Amino acid sequence: MKRLLRKFRGFFDDARIYPRGNVFLDKVVLAHVSKSLNVATAVMCLIDAGLSDEAFGLSRTMVEVALNLRFITNRYSEQRAKRFVHYLSRWKMELVRRTLKHFYVVDADGRFVLDGSGNRIPHYNKAQLRELVRGYRTHVKIARKYPNRISWTETRNRKSKGGVWRMAMEPDRYDIVNGKPFRWEFDYDWMYFWTSQYVHGTAVALDAHATELGDPFSVRKGFEGGKANADLAMFNTAVQLNKILLMAFRALGQPFDLAIADPLGDFVRDMVKEDRVDIQTAASSVHST
């Protein structure tokens, strides 16, 4: 897998792909490709360090990147790519709001400085932040498009609610299975849900770190014999990377280059064929704890 990732990085560096200057879609698609290759590399670094649970949790980012790219390229691609980029304005305005809420003037001893009425003095006022944020007025205007500060897909139309679930369940305009547009229900309902347990500090993620009665405390790397989660992290990463690159080439109007498609497809098939990914074994290790 590490060899393939180095090969793919070299491929894109040598390809010298130039996004069209007046098109949001090209820039967004290529940014997703870059991010996915970095995340995939990070997953492998965690596996090498023996941190299989953390690698599995990080592989959720691959699912998110793939779902983002699927939703953007599925329909209304340029409009959705533009909305994806413009969410940066909503993010900047949220940072402004939280700066005003949380940062106050303190003295040399770290104590809040109070005004004549006994109120804490904000470190910045709104006027100062307007000067600090380049293009403040434009960001304010664009940010109004996003009613939900944590969602770039949600609009003021009730049909847009659902976030990741909505992105996964939108009928696919390219892939048809049994005569029906394909939906990514499995990716959301199984892989996104499962990996989310290891992204957050849940009881599932912390179970492997619990100290048994009568044993001294030690810092653990996860379940003993955590190969199952390491394999799942690598498999999940490879599968999602394959989807991301396929969608990227398609969105750029190019065939999925065989220099990438063949070795990556062979890698995924070999993992399945040789039973390197054993979901039942991983699940049983969870149920037995």
C-alpha cells in the first residue's frame, strides 16, 4: 500500500494537471485527491506505529472525502463545488463569533481585566475583527447561505437536511445496480458508523484501554492482536481511495488512468481474495470484550 501511494503521488506530480481558472469543480476535485492521498499515507504511518485503532478511526476521513466528492460530482457539480468552497466564509464568521465569545483581556497574572461595570473586556471588538479578516463584508454576505454552521450541504430548504446521510443516499447518476441508481447506504450505515466510534472518545474506543482487575495500569495501543483493525483500516482506505480517484478522473473528463486503476484494483481484490480483511473476526473481538 505504501508503495502504491508513492506511485500515485509521483503520477500526479508528473502529470502536471492544471485546473481551469474559472471553474470551481476542477480545484475542488483535485483538492480532494490531494487530501485523500495525505490521509491514506497517515493511516499507513499509524499502522506502522502499531496504532491500529487510531488508523481505523482516521480511515473515516477517507469515507467523508469520498462522500463529499460523490455528492459534488453526482449532479449540479459546479454549483455544489462552489458551495463547498464558499463554506469557508461560514467558517470564518464562526471563528469571529467564537473569538468575541471566548477571548478577553488578561493582566500579567492571567486574570481577566474588568471594566467599570465589572464586566470582562473583550480582547478584540467587532471593528477590529473586521479589519483583521480580509474581505470581511464579502464573507458576511456569503456566510448567510449556510443556516447550519457545521454543514456545507444544508440550505434553508428542508429537503437539504441530512448532512452525510443525504450525501450517501442521493441516487447515483452513474452507477446502476439491479436497474436502480446505486446509493452509498453501506458506506454510511456501516463503515462511517463503525469508524466513528474510534474517531470520538466513545466507550467502544476506550474499551481496549481499560485496566483489568488486579493488573497495573499501562498505556496500551489497543486490542492485543489488533491486526484485524489494521487490515480493516488499510482495506477501507484502499477502497475509498479507489472511489475517490475514479470520481476525480470522471469529473475531469478523463478515463481512469490504468497506471492507477489496475494496481489499486488488484490490491483491493487481493486483500479480499486472501482473506486479509476478516470483518467477522474483528466483530467477534469487539463482542467478546
